[in-house]
Amino acid sequence: MPLTTGSDILNAARAGGYGVGAFNTNDMEITQAILEAAESTRSPVLIALSEGALKYGGAILPKLVVELARDATVPVAIHLDHGSSYVSCVRALRLGFTSVMIDQSHEEEEVNVRETARVVEAAHAVGVSVEAEIGRLGGVEEHVVVAEEDAILTKPDEAERFMHASGADYLAVAIGTSHGANKGKGRPYVDIERIRAIAARIANPLVMHGASGVPSSLVRRLNEAGGDLADASGIHEDDVRAAVAEGIAKINTDTDLRLAFTARVREVLRDEPKQFDPRKILGPARDEMRAVVEERMRVFGSAGRA
Ligand code: 13P
């Protein structure tokens, strides 16, 4: 079926009180894992490509992702994750993406509004929806490393002002989460009250970045198979459910797929030293990622919504 816009998927999610995953891809196996999980759970989904993914995969990657997504029988949007400029977003429009993120959250509010509005004008002209961000997440945001102490959480009044001025369709909010496999000691903090306060002021779907659960079972397997990930920690699934109940509609997940991939590849290489067929190494990794995505879709509440 034709691709679906981000707004069509996410407005339904916010209205219906469930979340939809935006899973990052970099290659064929990850894309297949995401789409197979969406089909098996009957879940709408966003497939996200970052500028780094587009650089890594070259010209064929977006074509491959769009082609595979068109064969899906569930709603799929193709999304640009953390677009850094107007030019980057226009390129994604040309590639057939149905959702773009313009991330100018590191700029002054005035610049963020102006650049987001430019992208909104271009994207809306061709029926594509736009994600923007205000506030700052901790951790690594693509190339920008934001020190934890500099992380600025999204203010509800600023969110309302920003959405009116920019015309963006959905908003990434800084609520304590961060990208990567180390989100803080113990149970990382998610500012549920802040989500509620923002959602009370704007009806747009809200976006949670840095939402991976970093399952301890996967980290243990990865380490037992020769990896070395210390202090890994993620967002508790009850906190994800609470965030969705308050207005989070789009939930970004990348790290959990990376962990699943690496754990399984390491296990196969450890357990089958004579194996050198890439299909016998990457195939099991794809199955492992599919299982992780299926589980996330059940936690978010998107399973059965397509
Ligand atoms: P994780 O690192 O928690 O998977 O977050 C990914 C993300 O937010 C991509 O934009």
C-alpha cells in the first residue's frame, strides 16, 4: 500500500491513547526486521533514517527502505531523524519520505522557529509532516554531545508558543531521557509530570527520543559472548507506558535494535566458529531484532491498531 504520512499515524495514536515506534534503520536486515514485526503484530510504524544512516547506506538505502515499505499491509511512514538543515529535509522529501524532523533545538528559539517554519512550508506543500524539537536531551545527539548538566528540559509555555509559531505537526520534548545505551544509574528518570503539562497546552502528538529499554538480558548475552558494555541502562517499560498515557505518541528506538543485533552476531560467531556464510550470521540477528521490535510494539500499545 502507499506510504502513510507521519501525521496520519501519530494523530490517530494520540487520539487513541497509544504510542507508535519510530525504529532506526541502516540496512536491509534492520528494515526487514522492523517491517516483519509490524506485520506480525498488525502495528503501524515509522522507519527512521538519520543523516548518518543515509551517509552510511548511500543512494540505495532510502530506495530500498521505501520499496520494502510500499509492500507492507500496515501503515508505514518513512521518517528523517534529526535533520540538521532545510537542505537535508528537502533532500528527504525528494527521496519520498513521508515525515521529516528538523532539529534546531541547539539554536535560540527565534532561529528554531524560523528554520522549522521554512521546513514546514516545503514539506506541507508536498503533503509531508514535520517533527521539531525544543529543549535538549542529554547524551549524544548524532554529532552533538550535550553534557548532562547542560540538558534543558522542555518548558510547557515555550512548547505552546513554539508550535503556534512554527506550524510543526509533532514535537520532540526533552523529559529526562537521552540517546544511547547508558541513560543513567538505577531507573533513569522520566519527567511524566512535564509531559502532562505540555500535553495540556498542545494537542499535537509528542515525541520521546532516547526511549530504548536496554534490556539487561540482551546486555548480559552481549557481554557473555565477548562484548564489553558496562553500566548499560534504559527506560523502564512502565515509564514508557505512563508517558504514552500522558500524550507521547511517537517513541524513538535505536539502541535496543543495535544491542539485539550485536548480541546475536557475537553468539553465532562464538558458537559456530566454522560459520562464514553471511546469511547464517545476519539472518539470526534479523530474527533477534524482529523479536525486540515486536515486544516494543506490544508495550507501546500499537500492536493490533493496523
Ligand atoms: P535510543 O538510543 O534510546 O534508542 O534513542 C534513539 C533515538 O531517540 C533516535 O532519535
